[in-house]
Amino acid sequence: MILTCGKGLTILLSDQKNLLLESEAEGNREARMNDEHPVVIVTGAGSGIGRACALRFASEGARVVVVDSSEVDGQATVDSLTSRGATAIFCHTDVSVEEQCMGFARSAVERFGRIDILVGNAGIRIRGTILQVTGEDWDRILGVNLKGVAFSCKAVLPKMIEQKSGAIVLIGSTAALTATSKAPLYEATKYGVIALTRNLATEYGKDGIRVNAICPALTLTEYHIKRAQSQGISLEKLKESKKGYGLLGRTIEPEEVAAAVYFMAGKEAAMITGQYLLVDGGFSVGAKTLL
């Protein structure tokens, strides 16, 4: 159909309709891309729970931004993902530095155009009683475990607000809710993560952003294995020593934590926000402490 207007202006309605259909189809393709291949940033993804999270999201089709303070470990995770056919990039980052966190968010947007999910996992442990730890210890652990989590959230929130959508999953710990020996710094920071989770969920729910925390109990990662080996304890002996942990009689695997993170970030948890989920095999309800 051809419509002729005054002053010789002619509009080809059929062409206009085709352009609208093409625009709608492109929008649908983009929506499917975002649903099927969300952009996921995982901090501390070079090892342990973070690496397990990166692998899980990638296995489900996500485009993954691997963030880690170790260039060797972070690149190894990216290589593992890409060897499986996944799309992934690495951002060498010290999360205790705000500008570096802004950097990984910029890289995600520049490469993929959006940010759908943040997994705030990066963290450290410093052992010692309150009488043994130093001011430098406090500064270091607060910088990574609390400020680093806050900086990571601050970095991704503007894009999520613009999108009117996003999911943030922070890694807390059952240590925030139970007491263990020689861990006051770690426990204090992880309790702070829970408080931050609830605050951000309250503040940004109106923008379509969900914020939750996963709190695992003892999860055998490279940290525990290396610590045991430094004490002359083999991996087999370490696992043997943890039999009977919690109500289910064993420690948690990183992949089991990653499964909970994946659920909490996904559509099936669309009406869950401001919550923390314990992944602890029943440890927190009174089982014997083996830490």
C-alpha cells in the first residue's frame, strides 16, 4: 500500500510495516539472548566456590566475567570455560580498590552491553583471637570481605538500575550465625555481608533488582587443602577428619554452593529478595563443630 501526502511526500506503508516487524524481531532476539545467555560477573572466580559458580553459570549458557586478584588463577578459570565452548573474559581485580571494581563493570558493559547477575564471592580469612590480630589484619579483611563486596555492588548497580533488572548474590557464611574458634574478623565481616544484603534489597527492589546471600558452612576448597598440607595433613586425612560434620555427616562441595547461587540468581527465585540461605548440611542447627 502506498500513501501519498502533500508536497509530494510518499510513505510506503508496507516498507514501514516491514521495518517495525524487523525491529520487533530484533528486540525479541535480544530478549532471548539475555534470558538464555545472561551476563554474569563472579568475583573470586579463580578458585573454590567462585570457580564453581563460574563453571555452573557457563554450563547453563551464561556469558561470564571472571574477576580475581590472581592473574594465573583467573585466566585458568577463563581457559576452562572457553575450552567448554563458553564465552568468558578475565578482569584482574583487587576488589578492595573501588576503581578496580568499577573497571570490571565497565569491561562487562563494553563487551556484552549489560550486567544481569553479580556473584560477590571474593573473600579472605585471617585467623587469630581478638587479642592476636592486628590493626593491619582488620584493615585487610575489611577491605576485601566487606568493602570489596560493597564496591562490587556499587559498580554493577547503575547498569542494573538502567536495565530495571538484575540479581545480586553475595557469599556470606554460617560463621556469621555461629561461633568458631579464632575467627572474630571473618565472622564479623560475614555478618556485615548479611546486613548489606538486606539493605541493598530494601533500597533497590523498586528498580527490579533482587539481592540475596548464600551462607555455606565448611566447604573444602583450595584454602583448606593448602592449609592442611602446610600442617602435613593429606587431602584424604583431611576428608576423614571431617566425617560426621553437620547433620548430614560431611562437608559441603563447592558445586553444591554454586547450585544454590544459580537458583537464587535465576527466575525460579523471582520473588525472593533480602534473604540469606544456609547451605550447611544442618550444621547451624546444633551439630558438633569440627572447624
